[in-house]
Amino acid sequence: MAHDTKIVSLAGQRPMQRFSLPQALVRLRDASGQSLQRVLATFFDRADDALFELADRASTNLDQSAYFDAMRELRLRRKAMGLSVLQYVSQAFNDIGKFKPRQTEGALGDVDQDSLSLLDHAQLEQQVAVDNLINKLRNRYIEQIRLLTVRVNHVVPSVTLADNQMPLSPEVICGGVAEACGDLDIDIRAKLVVLKLFDRLLADSLGDFYQEANRTLMAEGVLPDMKRPPVGPVTAGRGSPARGAIPAAGGADPSPGVPEGKALQDDLGGLQPTFSELSALLHPSGQPTSAPAASGAGYLDTVTLMGRLHDLQVASGHWQPDQVVTLNDQLGPVLTAENGASYNLGQVDHDVINLVAMLFDFILEDRQLHPVMKSLIGRLQIPVLKVALSDKNFFNRGGHPVRKLLNELALSAMGWSEKRAGQRDPLRDKIESVVERVLTDFTDNLNLFEDLLTEFRHFMDLDRRRRELVEQRLRDAEEGRARQETAAQAAEGLVQDLLRNRDVPAPVGELLRDAWTRYLQWIVLREGEASERWAEACELTRRLVWSVDPRPVSDTTRSELLRAIPSVVDGVRRAMQEISWDPFATDAAIRDLELAHVDVFQRLVTQPQRAEPAMDEPKAVPVESDAAAPDLAPEPVSAPSEPGVEASAQAEAPDRLESTAAGQAPAVGPEWLAQADGLRVGSWIEMTREDTKVRCKLAAFIKATGKYIFVNRSGAKVAEYLREELAGAMAAGEIGMLDDGLIFDRALESIIDNLRSSRKD
């Protein structure tokens, strides 16, 4: 049969299929999936610990609830979230060239105001968080990402592949993270906490991931000899430069402020982009500060320099306890030849020395460190310089063991103060032993820092647990004292109000102000002021006062007294028994009360009757039987209420600052009150006290009394403030906040800010 010209025969044609991945990309997809699975598993493990710690240190119930909600949801959806991210990345491989990452990472600057107004506020916050994570990954691992992008493009030359479409690009990985987090059944506060944890924990883990991905393609024969990506812009979309990307150094058309020349590009070699950026900031004109010779008698290569540094490292161990020598002063003899001329260094070595010197200048000028601790940490300048010269991940790797060790040492020393002569100081001894180990044992093995970091963290964990126990005892004691004060105020206030303008016999007044006040305090401590027991105790107290001074007197007063007195006396006796009051003192008080009642009846017989209604007279209450009394075991009065115990408690803390609660705190501005309100438990402050600076941290905020309790590093109480007093002390400059952030990171941020500022100038 003849075929119609309008009919197309499908015989022999293969069905339409999606793009068939080359074997190299299949291998990359499978290997990177396994690697990413390990990275996510590590993230979830660390996120659980981090969220628990954040919840434990939360200053408000709202923050603590957000952290616990995030931790619970991550535990429940851990497997589902990990699978979601892996499926998202796998889809980017399978639909290579056609896959477009979620637009959560789109440049917000490219969106007009009308578009932004359509977004929910929570949605916009989530977009910004994911966008910041993408920028951080691109900036931190730009060279490895560029290498991987070039290799993937080389495998599929027929596909037009934008950089953000590379299956393992930050946009793809963060798009998977955003999609997985979008399914979390938590509010935006908790969701942003999770994204922040991804930012903090995941970003530090992807360096090895990208290196392994490049090695996988190299093993498949994809550009195995390429050490650096070709010069050219990194594009996050089709033809658009990546946001926050660091310009590539070298090339015929270098970006402004980046050193020119192939030789410098070779020197930078495999260094990570953070160092490249810092190096570029060191040379704002685009040229090195000097052009050292690459060889010759006046040239000092890296190997020779490292050998000379070892001698300096050993000499650092002989410094005086408070002696601090800057890195430049230490390097003076090393960089000076016998004839007095200065040695030339390679540009990379020269930049590394400058950066390490600036880092330690910041650390050693930090007012938060005690001079003794500055001296100890300053002895690590030469070992750190050796690490920076030999390890190319030092500046860009946040989890580098040397950086972690420096941060841990500085953080532990924040609240340290020098002990008296002959007094044992475990923290100083431990830090000295760590420094000594580094100075004597370190050559080029970074495992030493890993071991010392683990050992020091174990020491600090034990020390932290000990201090937490001391602080918990202090918090319990302060909360107990606060409850005791509240109970005393309620009891004394009630008794004073009822005795005002009353003619009460002296023995009964003594009973009310002493034993009966203790009973009322006991009720408040056990039941609270909102309880039925407290209401009954207040009513009994009113009837007790009225029974010895019934005013005004009417014709029915005598008969009402006859009905009320037995229940009053029985109530007083049971109350004294409940607080285990001295039985002999109780019997004496009851006798005095009965005598007072006899006197009242005698006065009622002799004085004229008045017809006024008994306005203050409580209604007669039936006598309560013993069976109707609450079944509560007798319990002694709380120890803090005893005068002797209170004096003893004060004697145990002779160094504490007395609160100025008795005086009226001066009025302070709302900004200082807000700063006091924002002070979280665990925050460190520096307090000026009689021309002496005392460092302490906020151990507890007692809501019942509104007191802020501060302790020293040993957990001993040193000060207490009310809210207005604390704000006033901050306004007067008597209290300053201490930054408990990571000192290495703060130093690096300061260097970048200073270099950028000088570059603008």
C-alpha cells in the first residue's frame, strides 16, 4: 500500500528519551551522592548538638521553644530531608542543561519593588538566608567550583550549561536544602535557625566534597592535568557574573585590585580563594608591595625560611610570664643577612607573614585578654606562621584545627584572672602545657594540633561541668532566697496592714510578728499567694486580730466572739504544729491569747454597748475539726529564714558586691534599659569596681525579684543588680560588654574591614 505523504512512519525510530549521561558524569553523580550523604549525616549530628546548646543558653522562652521545635523536627524528618536533597541534586544530573535551580537564590537586587511586595515576609527572609549561603559557598570554594564546572562542561560540550546549572553548583545544593527545609512543619523563626545552622555547619564541610568531586572526574580522565581553572568570569546564570564571586587573579585582563602577571598566578597555585582575596586587598594598586627576586644570594625560599622559624619557635618558650613580642619583631633577625641587608621573600610568603602578623596584632591588642594570656597565646605566633606557610587551607577553612585551638584558648581565657601567689590555677597550667607542647613538638605535623584540641576540649568540658554545678547551686540558692523574700513580704505586709490602727496586746503582737509570720511565709512557699490555703490563712489572721481587738463593738459582738474564739484558738494551735514550732512556746502563746480574750470580754462587759454595725468584723466561721484539716505532714520552716543561717550565707560570699536596692536608682535612658533586657545568661561583662576591673558573667536572672546575678569564672557570686541599676551602671560606663565570639574570626573580619577601608581611601 502506498504511503500517504502526510503520514510519517515511526518504524525503526527510537522512542524519545532524555539526555543520556556520559559515563564520567554517571560516576560523578553516584560518587558525589555518597559524599553528600555523608556530609548531610554529619550536619544532622552536629545540628542536634548545636540546637540543644542554643536552647540551653536561650534567654527567652520564645527562643528556647524555637530551638527545641527545630531540633525535634530535624530528628523526625532527618531521613526525608536527606533524601530530598539527594533527589534534587540527582535531578540536576539527569536533566543536565535543562534543569533550572529554584529561584530562591536569585539576585534580590534584580527584583523590582512590585515583585518584592508580592512575597510573604517569612518567604523573603528564607530567600535571603539561602542566598547568603550560596554566596558564602561560591566565595569560599570558588576555585574548586570553577575547576569542577570546567570539567563538567568539557564532558558535555554539546550542552549549553550555565554555572548555576552545573549539577553540584552551590545553587543546586542550596536549592535542594531550601526545598527540604520548605517541608518542615515549623514557624519561620525555627526554620531560619535551621538555615543558619546549614550556613554555619554545612559551609565548612563542602571543601573536601568539591575536591573529591574534582578527583572523581580526574580519575575518569577529564582534564587531569588542569591545576587551575582558565581565566574568565564565573557565571551564575547565562552570561551573568556570580554574585560575590572573587575575581580570578592573573590573565590579560585582570580585575581592578588583583595582582597581574602569570608568575603571581603560579605562586598562588592551589591556595584557596579567601587568601586570594586577602592578598588582593594587601595590594590595592594591583601590584605587589615589592618585587622580590626569585633567586640569588639575597633570596630566602620557603624551605629555608621554615628552618629558621624553628629556632625562633623554641626561643618563644623562654619569654617572661607577661612578655609579648610581635611577629615582626621576632622575624627581624631571621629576615636580616649577616651584612645587614634584608632578605627577599617570595610574594606569597611575604603576604602570609603580613596576614599572620595582622591577625596576631588584633589578638594581642584585644582588651578582653589578660596580659598573661596574651603572652601565652603570643608564643604561638611562629607555629601558626609555619602552618600558614605550609597549609594552604589555613585562611579559608573555618574548621582548621589551628584556628579552632586558638579560638578555644582565647574563649577559655576570657573570664580568667590571675590567682594569688601560691594558689593553684588549673586553667593557666593547662594552657601553658598546650603551648609548651606546640613549641617543643611541632615541626610540620598538623595532627599534633588535632590531638591538643581534643585534649583541651576534654579539659574544658570537665571544667565547664564543674562550674555549671556550682552555678546551678547558686541559682537554686538565689531562687530560694527570692521566693523567701517574696513570701516574707507577703506575710509581713498582711500582718502590718491588719495591725495598723489596732490595739493588740503585746504578747499577741509578738506572736503575729514572729511565729505567725513564719507560718504565713510557709504557706506562701508551699502553696503560693493564689492558693486556697493562703486565702484561708489570711482569713484566719483577720479573725485572730479581730478577736483581741473587736472594733467597732455592737450588741452582737460578744456572742460572735464566743462562737469565733474556739475556732481561732484551734486554728492557731494547728498552724504552729504544721510548722513544727516549739511546743512549749506554742502553749505559752495560746495561754497569752486566751488571757487576751478574757480581757476583751471584761472590756465588753464594762464599756457601753454601741449599735454601729461591725464593719471590720469578719463573719463567724464554724469551728474546723481536726479531721477537716489538710493532711499535710509537719515541715520545719525553711532554713534561709533563720537569722543565723542568713548571716552564715552572707559570710560565705564575702567578695560579692552589695546590691544598691535600698537606694533609688537614677533614671536611665530606654536604650540602656533595652541593653540590660537583652543581656542573655552566659554573657560576659567587665565591671569597674574601685578602680579595679572585674570580669564576670551573668549566671542567672531571678524573675521573682528581677535580679541579675553575676559570677566569676569559678562560679562564685560577685555582684547582683536590679534592672534599673544594671542599666544605670552600663550608662555610667561601669559595666562593659565582652565579645565572646571566636577570636580568630573576629580578627579576620577586622583585617578585611581595615584593608577595604584603606583601599577606599
